[in-house]
Amino acid sequence: MSVPLSISRTRIKLVAIALLTVAAPAFEATVWLTLALTLMCFAIPLAVAVLGGADLVRELFLLPRRPIPSATRKDNHQ
């Protein structure tokens, strides 16, 4: 069973929570709120990895895909 996951929406939510985490001390937020926001910043990529694997996490962080090594490529070192 596949779970539909919108990476663009997830990315927007991750950025919003990260900004709230950074801004929390400036607005004198409680330690518990700051800790909860920080844990959510770590939990979102973990949840994406569980649902979609490493490729989906790379897409979440806008990283390029890993190149697939060619199985037929040979180096001519003698």
C-alpha cells in the first residue's frame, strides 16, 4: 500500500517549522515549545525516509539524485 505524499507541501511545512524554531528564543517561547519544534524538524525528514526512502529525502532537501554507476564501465589501467 502506497501513501500519497506531497513533497512540496512537506518541504513548505518543514521550512515553516524550522523558521519557528529559530525564532522561538527571540520571542521568549518556553523551552518545551522550542524543544517540540526542534524534534519536529528532525521527525519530518525521518518520516519521509520511512515512507519513501533516501530518494524522497533527497527530493525534500532539493539535492540532486545520486548518479547510477554504469555496470559496463571499465577502467583501462594497465
